[in-house]
Amino acid sequence: MHHNGRQRNQPAIKAFLRHPQSLTEQFRRITIDTTSNNMTGTSLGPYDILSKLGEGGMGAVYRALDRRLGREVALKILPADLAGNQDRRARFIREAQAASRLNHPNIITIYDIAEADLPSGRIHYIAMECISGNTLEGLTPAEGLEPVRAQAIAADIASALSRAHAAGVVHRDLKPANVMVTDDGIVKVLDFGLAKLVPTGVSDTAATITSAGTQLGMILGTAAYMSPEQASGLPVDARSDIFSFGLVLYEMISGRRAFPGQSPLAAVAGILHSEARPLTDVPEHLAAVVKRCLRKAPEARFQTMAEVQAALSSGISGSRSSLSMLTPAPAVLPSIAVLPFVNLNRDPESDFFCDGLTEELINGLSQLRTLRVVSRSTVFQFKGGTEDIRQVAAKLHVSTALEGSVRRAGNRLRITSQLINAADGCQLWSQRFDREMQDVFDVQDEVPQAILEHLKVHFPSGILPAAVKNQGQNPEAWTLYLKGRYYQHWTTTEGYRKALEHYQEAIALDPGMAKPWAGIADIYIFSAIVGLGRPNDLMPQAHAAALRALELDETLAEANSALGLVHLWFDWDWAASEAAFGLADALFLGRAPLGQVIELCRKTIDLAPPAIWPHWYLINALASNRDFAEIPGAIAQARQLAAGEPVSEGIFGWALALAGDHEEARRMAAELTERRASVHSPAVPIAWIHLGLGDHEAALDWLETARLERDPLLAMSHVNPTHDVLRDNPRFQALLHQMQFA
């Protein structure tokens, strides 16, 4: 492999060696004159230039004020050598437009592409987000960053690149100087879509070879961070960025370049023909990620950034101590638990509004990276409880807690809320809102705003969490949406039916409202998963509903999550699903001791709204812990909600078989089998019962049937502990291979 690569790259190397002077001259020419004059104090269109930030091969960068919006921006002014060529300018504009569509928290935002006539000639410039911080180049000490911090930064870079690649944008110039960490600790990848801009008459190879010591803001590719194919002048794709990512991660960890050289050509020679010095004294999984990223052949590397993200995550998913190391201490990162608002009317009809208001506040605040917010599923364990708020906060490891109540009288609302300091129970802020129902959005604005101010949480001007933005929905439609969410969390057939009705009613009143469409997608997805209909019928409807939600609001997290679920449960497109959401921590209960899991499940069943899923987890945990005497009682309690659903019956039958009640388990398997003759019923639950009975061949028959039917429950086959007894079975291994797990 290396010998063939060396032969393939000989022409490019010979070209470099023949014309080193012309190469230097070409780069000298494109960096002079055009932007050397300081433009501070002048104006370009609506932008007043305030100060110069830096200058490099692609022009000067200035801090400027946008008079229209009253915000500061960064202006990058392009040299005339590049701006004067029509083809190159058009290419630049196309790529800058592509970059401007990359809506991602770790990607620098491009606001504007424009031109202006000055006495010296026509100026082309880009207006982008102005941020304060340090480049990764300046942030990395000689000994390298702590592995935990390096991994956290790398995860954000990988997330940014994954989003860009999904939009068809290849960076081509990823390097420490093009990654900034803001004063608030947010990672930003710079200069997307600009690296392909090279002057006419210079080959792709020649135009991208510059020293690693280029001036601030240099956009053209840097020799020390190129992929072998890029350094050879060959076509590049997203895998080139993966190689560059490996080089950046290597340097973050070690404090040195993977391929140091006294000249650009020496660095290129190392990239093409040498192996990087192995990393030592670093976590094994990080070293493995770097090693695979730095494979010479693109096909030998990770093929997508989603795979890189999964590999980075796998190193911490099995270790709670490692995960806690990645979580900033409360003293550094403010934290909050939004506890379920209390329904003072004490009528079931008002529960949906209290739960919905709580959930919206959680979802909105969770979008701020500078604030740690406890999840809905965790805080709702305390619904209706009487524990002291300081004890609750201590259990949730948060520094503050928000509690509140709602009283409804016709169309009038009284919402009270208070922010509590967990350390001493003192009130930090409180307010009562007496409003009409139509003004509920104002409350959703004001409560988070007050929380952020009192916690001194920073957020960029004009960028607020979704729940803070007044989206202007029809209040009646919003009420119907909240009802839908309330019933959806029941996770029962009746709950799904009611939720779907309310979502559809909300859309009828407000067709432009995105969230009910995302809710409909969820209903179809989970109905398919639990066997309430054929996946081939329901999943395409889920996909269509999620896409409709994204058409109305492309930033809607719920819609993106629904797409990820379709990719996971139906398409079996693992890379796409991993790119849509973090998979590892969401799949199972985690690795806590089974006794703790059992206690947690029972508490959830007692406190949370009626839902079947805690019963599933409880029965699974009891069986795994061999608490067989407890299983019949747990199943009897769960049957009140299960209503004969196939997934529940499969779990019940599997657990009863393990507990020794083979007769009842066989009866349940036969009943599920007979049901398939008249209505759709998934095959996987039948396989589970046969696994509990020890009949592995029958179980495999049903699993193979499930594959042909694209049963969503098969998506977890590679990690489902229920299937552990089949791991060494050739038929099961073949099944996983057919599903592209192996």
C-alpha cells in the first residue's frame, strides 16, 4: 500500500522540487498590497469598521459594527487578485453560501457576502460572527491538553464537521488556527467553504502548500495538516477532513505536530511516506481514534465523521468516572432542575398544561451549552413528591431548582415560579404571572430570561433558547399540542390515540406550527415499535411528518430526533442515526447496580404519570437480578396498562419463562403467533419468549422473520442483553451481518 502510494505521488513531489522559487513567489503575490492598508474608521455598506483583528494570505479581518442590527461582526476583506477573477469569485460565493447554511453551534456563522466600491477599486468581503476567545493553536500548551479536555473539544469539532459534510461542504483547511474556543468555552470551527478558493494558474497542490507559520487568518491549506490525497493534488472528499481532524487531535493531546518538518515540503513528505510517532500516556480509545484517522488510504480511515463521533463516545460510555470528568463542576457550569409545576386546580384536565409548561422550559434552557439542565425523565420522578427541595437538588446534583404552580380559571391563568438556591434553600427570584391564556407565550419568555439573568448565564445577543422565543402560535393550538404531549408520555395505545387526535386538531387550527408534526412523527414511530401497525406502513408516515416539521422549523430538535429514530429503527442506517443523536447513553438503563435500577423503576412507577416503559425496565431488571418471585406481581401490575400489546407480552413471556413458568410462556408465544394470522404483530417479542424458554433455533427463526419484515425492534439486536445467549451462534452472526452490524 505504501509503495503504490509513493509511486502515485512522485509527480507531485517532483513538481514541488522543480519549482520551489515559483511556489514561494506565487504565495508572495497573493498576500500583498490589496488589504495591507488599515481600513479602521471607514465604512463598507452598512458596516462601520472599528479595528483590525489580523491579516493573512486571504486578506485582512476587521471588527465592525452592523448599523442595521446594532451588533458587532467580523469582516474578512478579500484581495483583489482573487476577487478580480470571475470564475474564482463565483466559486467563492457558491461555497460561502453553502457555509452560511450550516446552522450549527460549533460553526462560525456567516451573515453576509457583499462588495463595495472604494477609490482603490472594488472590494469583496464577508461578514461573519464576531467572537472573543483563543485559537486552539494558542490554547494548546507544549505538553498538550488534558485528554479529557482534548476529547471534549474534539467531540465538538467532529459534530461541526459532521454537519458540514451532511450539507456537502468539505473544509479542506482544518487546523488548530481555524478552531477557536470562546471565552465561554464554546468551540467554533472557522473558514468553512473557503479553502477551495485558489488563484488561477496555480495547481490545487501548489496553491495549498504554505508553511505552518502563516499569518493570522490564512485560509489556504497548511502543509502540516493536509491529507495525503490533498498534498498530492488528487480529488478530496470528507475523508480528507477526517485525516486533518486526526492531525489536530494528535497535536491537542501531545502538544506536537504528527508530522513535524523544517519546511512545508518536509511536512508533506512525512504525511505521504511516514507514520506518526505513537501516542503514549493517553487513553487507549483516543490513541485508537487518532491512529485510524491518520491512515494513508482514505478507504482505511473512518468513512464519516459520524463514525468518528461514535468512536469518541465509546471511550466514555462504559465509564461513569470518565463521564463525570467531562462534566464541569457546578461551580464552573451553572446547573438547574426545573421541577414539575404543581396543578393547584387538582383536576386531571389541567395536568397537561403544567407538564407541558415544565417540559417547554426544560427543552428551551437545555439548548444553552453554558447551563446544565436536568432532563425531563429525571425530574418527573419527583412529580407529586413532598421531599424538601434541597434534598431533591442534592440528589440531582444541581446548584439551583425552579419550582412553580399553575391555577386556571376559565381563560385566566395564574402562574407562580421561584428559583431556589440548593445550598441553603433561599429564594433567588420569584414572580407571579396573572395572564390570559393567549399570553402564555410571554410567560415562556420571561421565566427563562429571569433565570438566565440571575444565574449570570451568557448567551449571544439575539440567540435565545427556543422556549424563550415568542413563536406566536395560536394559544388554542398550543393548548392542544400540550395535551398531545401529555398523553404521548403515557406510552399506551390509548395515550397514543389521544395524542394523535390532539396533534391533528392543533395543526387544523395552526397549520404553520411545527411541533405537532414532530409529535405525529413520534406517535407513528412508537406505534411501529410496539407493534400497533406494520412498520412498512407507519415509518414512511413518520418520516414524512418529521420532514414537514423541519420544513416549518429546520432548527426543531424534536423533528431531528424523530428523523434519527426513523434511521435507527426502520432504515437501519446506523451512521445517520448516530449523527442525529447520541445513541449510547439512550439505549439502555446504563450500568448501575441492578438493585438501584429496580428501586428507580419502582419509584418512577409510583410518581410518574401512567406509562408502560418503567414496568418493562422493572421486569427486565428483576429477571436479570434473578428475583423470580417478584416477577408475577410486577407483571400483574403492568398488565393494567399493557392492554395486550405485543412488546409487553413478549417481555412478560420472556420473564415468566426465566422464572420457570414455561407453560404460561408457551401459551403466550402461541397466542402472539396466532394473532399474526389476522392482524400485524411483530415477530421479535415471540423470539424473546423462545429465548426465555431456551429454544434458540425457534428464536432465530422468528428473528429472521423480523428482519424480512424490517421489525424496528431488531435495531437493538447487537446490544440487547436478551440476545446475549446467541452471540456465538453462526445464524445470529449472519443476521447481524445482513443488517450491516458486522
